[in-house]
Amino acid sequence: MTLARKCSPQTLALLAALMDQPREWQHGYELSKATGLKSGTLYPILTRLSDQGFLDSRWKDAEQPGRPPRHVYRLTAKGLALAREPMKVLADSRSGLKPIKVGAQ
Amino acid sequence: MTLRAISQWLSRQLISAAMHVSPCERKEWAKAMSREVEEIPSVREALWWSLGCFQASCHERLKSMKPTNWWPVRWAMALWIALLAVDILFYAGITLTYKLGLFTGHFPYPRNVPLLEVTPLWEPMLALVSGVVFLLAIVLILKRSRVAFGAVVAPFAITLLLFAVRFSRPESGDLQSLSIAYQKSHFALIWPILGLAITILICLALWQDRQPPAAR
């Protein structure tokens, strides 16, 4: 069984949200909005992904002056590979019929 | 005081509690969660967010808690291992005394105990080594050394092996003793099972204690 198949639906939803903009740093609140996950579910998943090296995090200065910096997240190369895995599985399962060999009799 | 003000106050209290509850290695994450509250436009949503932060901090705190952090737990574990050490050293001492004829020069010791006769010398020797390692484990548990896990698991495995070997011998009468005890009361097996469970739990606690703290 691959690592991605062991992920919970919540983790998969988060991975999908992070995959939508793989190069962009995203805030926790944005991710919560995108996935529908509450903060009590979202942050334990974020910390776990970060501990396992799937997620990069840093503090980003606020665009408006006087506001405190915010923590932002994006997938690492390892995280991108993990996130692509379930999508590939989904695409494979949707393809339905086995490919027909050209020239087979 | 309006409902809005109460909600904001409650939200701040929850965030403060979340920061307090969060373990040291997760303080940055708690701070990250708390910063997001300031960006949430709806007061009601912010309150739910704060509640989630508190829940996540409690979750992290529970995950970081180790039973071996408390000295009474460590002393109780050491006491249990001491009991195991005494038990196995007593067995090793009695058997070696009989097998080697130690301290019996002044007394014509009858060599007629069937179980001791069939027991090979390596068994009490191994038991002696296990007992000594158990004694060492007591010190290691109290000092919270990471080696304590190995110092408990290795002699525990040897003890189980020795028990299985002894149990398989008809001269031991262990099987008969157990079946008689079981016939008298179905709960008779609870004590050996409980003993085994306590030792396994100690092994698990020591294994958990070996794990490095979560990354920042």
C-alpha cells in the first residue's frame, strides 16, 4: 500500500488544496476555507505533514503595515510527489477499460 | 456588554489558553494559529477558530505527554522490575546451588528433585544474567537513560523463553498447577496475565521515552 492511500480524507483534501497552487505560499485560514476543515483538524495535519518533510512553512510579513506576520505553507518536492499519487490513482481508476494493444489479434 | 464583545473576549481567552496548553516544541504552531484569528472578519467564525486552536493545542499536549515524565511512575516501574529481578535471581540462586552443590558440603544433600535434575546448567546461568541486567535496568529507569528499554526487554524476553522451556518439561508440573488453579477459579489466570501486561506496558512506556521529541 502506498503512503498516499493511507492518508485520511482530510489530509487528501488538504494536499489537493495545496496542489492547486503548488508554488504559492498559503495561509492557514485560506487552507481552511479551501478544504472546509476546522482549525482543530487542519493544524494537527499541517504539523504532521511538516514533521514528515512534506510541507514547508515560514513566517511572511503582512501586506498591510502594522499587522503581525503570518505563518504560510507550501508543499515540498516530497510533498508534491505525495499529493500527485492519489490523483494518479483516481485518474487510473477513472480510465476504466484496459488499453487495447495496437495490432493485437 | 454586547454579544460581539463577549465573543471577542472568549476568543482571546481561548487563544491564550491554547498558547498556554501547547507543548514547548509546538509553541510556534500555536502562535501561527493565533495569528490567523486576527484575519478572520466574522466574530462567530473567529470564536470557532479559537476553539479549534485550543482543541489542536490539547491534542499536541496529549501527544507529547510521556508517563515516564513523572517520578512516581518511574519509581513504580523500577519497583516492578526489582520484583522481577528478585524472582529470577531467586530461581537462579536455588537452581545453581543445587546443580553445583554449593553451600551443601556440610549436609548430604539428596540429589533427587526431578525438575532440577533435568534442568541444564545454562538455564540458571542465563537466568542469573537476566536478573543482573534487570537490576541494572532499575538504575537506568530511575536515571531516565534511553538504554533502559533494551535493559528491560532483553531479560524479559529471556525470562519468557526460560518459562516456555520449563513449561514444556513434564517434570515441572506447571501445566498441572495451572489447570488445577483454573478449575478452582476461572479468574486464577488473571494474575499471571496481569503481570505480563504490566511488564509489556513498562516496555511500551520505555520505548516511547526513547523517541526524540517532535521536530519544531
